[in-house]
Amino acid sequence: MKIFTTSQIKDLDAKTIKLEGITSSDLMDRAALALFKRIAEEIKPTETILVIAGPGNNGGDALAIARLLIKAGYQVQTIVCNLKTLSNDASIQFDRLQEVPAARITCLKQAENLSLFEGYDYIIDGLFGSGLNRPLEGFYAEIVHWMNLQDAVKISIDLPSGLFGEDNRMNIHENMVCADLVLGLQFPRLSFFLAENERYIKDWELIDITIHPQAIKETATPFSFTKMEDICPMLKKRSKFSHKGTFGKGLLIAGSPGMMGAAILAAKGALRSGIGLLSVRIPALETAILQTAVPEAIVDSYDSGFFYETSDPIVPASFSAIAVGPGIRTGDAQASSLENFLKECPDNLILDADALNLLSENRKLLKLLPKNTILTPHPKEFDRMAGTPSQSGYERLRKAMDFAHEYQVYVVLKGAYTACITPEGHCSFNSTGNPGMATGGSGDILTGIVVSLLAQGYQAEEACKIGVYLHGLSGDLALDCQSQESLLPSDIAQNLGKAFNLLHKKH
């Protein structure tokens, strides 16, 4: 699913109107009807509703929704802000609302009378949507402050009023509605996926307003939202005559004394994701731990503190895919080992955890990264690697896109909506996963999944998207018998089979 900027959304509306030969008012009616149907599912007819409509087209949507709710028997009070400045389409909806006998409408141009409208069960926020291009101030900011003080459930149309669709670094954060539910129009907005906006978007859903398919197809965007229907066609079917060599040979360099759990979890993630053969390179003294915990893995041990030296008998080119980092720790020996390893220019390479920390501490190594290397940082790891802290999720995202392009690598920026970023500048947000996965070791499972997929012949972008989606889906399936509080990384590995089966059944 494509994600468009707010300026592109306006263009998509215009293209739909032209292609279908309809008016902008017709499109507003269509959107309002779809929104009304969803709101009617949420609210009982016995519950009271306050609709707050602003002067623009977001207000027009709200006025049309108010009319449909009243006709359906709901108890609705409508506040119209700055009546004299209504847009043309909002004026049409206002006139239609006035024609409904049961309509209760109050026009406001100052906030002092808002105390008369307290005690409603629901507030439908139609003050401003994605057309907003400057922070709210004055009268509108006072309305937002008042809304946020109400106990009512707040449903925002398109966006919480005051929130910009993309970059909110220069916005006034106290002048944004804190919505319980945001009903997005057809497409998610970029701001939905950024952690700094969680306060304003408790939950969100998309409402299909049938933007014309040709308009969608013709409009390019670097951003997308990956869903199950995107992942299922990517999965390879296994031949009856397959053998272990068919599904690749992977190398995992992981673990150290006291950190063998990382190696074990990554190995389980890889083996549960279909790799043919997996070798795990660990310190020799830890061999018994790995062979006991993961007997399916081949142990490739080393005695020195260097996990790779130029005289090492291990040949990176003999592996289909290689992952380095989980639990290897940092230090001079590890930094030297990573430098020697990168100079071999291994194909299908994934760097995670301590390998990323080594890049941060030894920035000269960034220039040695083989093209199409996959890096899987969490936000703080990325900030250290990029060299400067980020003040917002939006800033970090843009930096990650620039970083991926500069070094020609893939960046899997982990989080609630993990972003898979390509060297070409494409960014896809993941739709699976839950807060229970925010625990040490979860990322090691992901590293194992991705190296397994690469070893099986998936392209780097496919491995990133499928791996992240499977990882999150497995975590979601684990909640059938766990809670978010009790979820362990090993639960994610144990549910990978269910995740694969679900994807195959949907395909």
C-alpha cells in the first residue's frame, strides 16, 4: 500500500474527480458516507455525540457525517467554527445540515462558550485535516486544548487536528488533538508511523473512499505500508525434490562468554525460517552450550579473541549468506576481525547488534561495507552509527534514507512499524508486531530470519520485508498463549511455523 504526502493527497483527489467526472462535493459525500458507516459501528444510538467542524474540507466531512448521523437517529450537537470562512464544499454541507429538522448547530468564533458543550460521550474532531500547513494558534488552539480536557472518546477525521501529515518538528505540540481513534482517508499518513506522535494517535484505521486506481498507480512515492497481501506472493514454493543444498548455507558469527543466548536465539530464528545448513561461529569454550541448545546447527569455533583473521581457514565466499553481530561484544579484537571480514567483500551480508556498535566506534569501516549489506539497527544504534542524535522519528527516518543511499546498503530501522529502507531510497513500513516484542533478544531472532531468507535465494529487499513481517506476525501469534508482558524472544521463534503456514494459506 502506497503512502502519499499531504500535497500528493490533494492531487489524488483532483485526479479522481477528473477521471470519474464528478465534483469535489460528490467526493466529499462519498468519503463522509464511508466514515459514517464506520462511526456508526463504533457508537451506540443512545450515546451522545459532539461534532466539531472547522472551516476547511475536513470540516465539510464532519458536517456531512453529522447530517448522516442525525438522519440515522443519533443525538448530535454540531459546532461550526468561523462560519464566514467556510470553504465552498464545507458551505454546501452546512446548508444541507441546516435542512435537517433535528439538527442542532452552534456557530462559534471564540472559545469562551465551549463550557456549554461538556459531558458528551464522543467528540468527532473535524477541525483540521491534512491540509493544515502551519501550527494552530489562537481560537483553534483553544478549541484543541478544550477537546483534550474532555473525558469523551475523541475520533479524528483524516488526522488529529493540529498534527501535520509528515514533519512536526516545527509544530506546537500542545496544540494538537490527542485522538483515541483516527480514521484515515484511504491511505495512512507518514506521521502515523512516528513514535513522537503516539500521544496524538492512540489507534488508527483506514477508511476506503475509493480514490481512482489509475490516479494511485500514476502517483509515485518512496513510502509504502507492507501488508499480508504484499508478502504472500513473495514466498517461494518448495520443490518435492529439494534437498538441504537447495535452501542455502548460512554463517552466523555470534555469541561470546555470557552472551551465548544471542547466538542461540539467532540460530533458532534461522533454522525455523527454512535455511538448508547453518554454521555458527562462536568461541571454542562455548561449543557445548550451542550444541546442547541448538543441535541442528553446525559449530565453527575459534580459539583466539579474533572471530576472523586474514589467515583464517573459513571462506566467506562458500556461504550463501552471512550474519555478524549478535552478542559478539566490542573491543579491539572484534573491530580488527570485522575490518578483516569486510575486506573480503562477502555477498549477502547482515550486520546487527555489536557489529553495528563496532561501525559506530570505528567509522572508517563504513566505507568497507559491501554493496547491498543489510544493517538492522534499533533507533539508538542508528543514531550512533549516523554520528549524530536525532531529535525526532521523522529526522531519523530521513537520515536513514540518506545513509542507505550514501553507502548503498539496506537499513532495517527497527521499531513499532519497522522501516525497511533500500539503497534506492524506498521505505516500507511493516504492519505486524506488538509491544511485547520490545525485549532483549527479539532482534537476534530477526537477524536469524533474514540470514535464512538470504541464504535461500531471496533478494535483499525481499528478505528484509518478508523477514520483518514474519518476525512481527510470529510475535502476534505468540499472544494466543502469552501476554505482551510475558512474551519471550524464544516464543517468536516457536511461532515461526504458524506464521509461515498462515501466509501460505492466504496465498
